Amino acid sequence: METRRKQSIAYLAGMIDADGYIGITKAKPVTGNTKNPRYGLTVNVTNTSKQLMDWLVENFGGKVYTRKHLPGVNWKTTYNWIVTFGNASELLKLVEPFLVVKREQALLGIELIRDWVTDNRGTPPEEVSRREMIYRKFKNWKIDLTDE
């Protein structure tokens, strides 16, 4: 990997460690569609620099959402850069060697997507169990971190 690209990936890892979020989510099933919960993976960086957000999209893909604050509140506009699901997993594979604080979260996110199984009959029960196990590990890891 070229030096400039490696530096960009290391820089992104620092942003994720400092101002970022790695999340494994669980949602109720869509009514009538399936009985299984839906799991997701998200990587997010929040910042007030539009230039930084544009750089992230240009170099790593994803989408940027703008959050303007209520009139009369003297806060800068904030931007949320978001990458989801398989793209988030690929991104985490890139940054994982450089992460310090959120390495365990990244590894669980990669594990969630790595062996993802779905076929035309839906998600097999053992796959639902695997996803639930990873989700609970992730949730418990975050609880342990806040207890320190």
C-alpha cells in the first residue's frame, strides 16, 4: 500500500477513535416480512468541518448528513459522515490495525458481516443466533467500558 494511502487510513482511524462511532444495531422485524430481528453495522464521524467531510467521502465513500441547529442557538453546523453495512465492514478492515480505543468494536463489526448468510428462504436460525451473539458481545463490551 502506498505511503499516502496508509497515512489517510491512519488519519481516519484517529478520527474514528476520537470523534467517531462504531455501532452494531438491532431492530424489530418488519411486520409481515420476517420474524427475525434486523442487524446492522454503522461507522460514523461527526465534525463541524465541511472540508473534512468532503475529504472523507472522496477518499472512503459514504454519505454526509448536515445538522443545522435551532435558530438563536450559537452552535456551528455539524456534519455526520456515515458508512453502513458491508461498506462499513470493509472500512473497518482498513482502519483496524491503526485503531487504539475502538479496535474491539471494529473487530466485532467485521465479524458480524464476515459470515453473513441469507438465502431465498430467509435467514437460517443458526445465523440469527450468530448475529445475536455478536450483538450481545458488542453491547456488553460497551457496558464494561463505561464501568471503568
